[in-house]
Amino acid sequence: MLNEALSRRYAAAVYEMAAEQHTVPEILEDLRLIHATIAENAELKSALFSPTLGADVKQNIAQQLFSKHVRALALHFYMLLLKKDREAYLGDIIALYSDQYNKDNGILEVKLEVAAEIDPQLEALVVTNLTKMTGKRIDLNVEVHPELVGGAVVSAGEHYYDGSLKNQLAELYKQLK
């Protein structure tokens, strides 16, 4: 994180404004859209992060691109970041905003890494069991990593479990060595 204290202040401010407008999840999605759009377009990213372009030019670009696709609060917040030369903090701000949203709504983000695609029934079973274990709603993100060979790796908050075949083979190798 570039500057956690700074990012935390910005995230708290925009979260508070969104809460007042009852648009917390919508603003989160809008901020993610802005961030993803910039990340996916090298020319746009280069322009918005250019030290040679002034804030007014960057704000004009943002206004033209995002005004029809995001809510006013999200756009004005991003414009403020551009004005203050803090656009590089957007990813960190989104992460902290998302953490607060999840905390307020009893949501636990879980990353499940598997070696091959899993069927929807197994995915639903994982969500059901994790919900029972944690008492929270589960936001499951499944990623396929063939290098795991088999098994799964689960990351949930501060908890990490590596039950992959790759890890088990590495442990066996250490023991044999």
C-alpha cells in the first residue's frame, strides 16, 4: 500500500458520503469500474498518470469517459484524486472501502485456488460449509491454477490453508531430503 493512512482517510470519507446517500455498494462498483477501465487501457493510464498533464486536463478526460457510466459521487471523488495528484492511490482506497463494506455487511471474501475448474455444485457446497463455519456471508472467488496439480488453496481473511498436491509434494521432498 502506497500510504495506508492517506488511503484510509480517503476511503473513509467516500464511504461516509456513500452511506449518507445509501449508495455504498453502487459507489464501490463505480470505483472498481473506473479503476479497471484505467488499468486495461495503457494509453489512458499513461495520460492520467502523466506528470506533464495538468489536473484540469486529466479531469476533463475523466469527465468525458466516465460521466455517463458512473454515479456523480464516484466521478467527483475520482476528480478530487486527480486534482490532489492522488490517482495512484485509487486501488488502495478501493481495497479499504471494500473491507469496510464487507465488515459492515458480515461478508467474508474467500479466494479458492484450484488446479482445474470445479462444478457449480461443489462451489455451492464450499460456500455453504464456509458460511456455517464462519457465520458470515461468503464472497467466493475461484481461480484456476493448473500448477497446483490437485487439491486446493483457500485464503480467507488472515487464514490460509494450502491443501494443494503441489504443496504436499514439496513437503514430502523436504522430508526426504
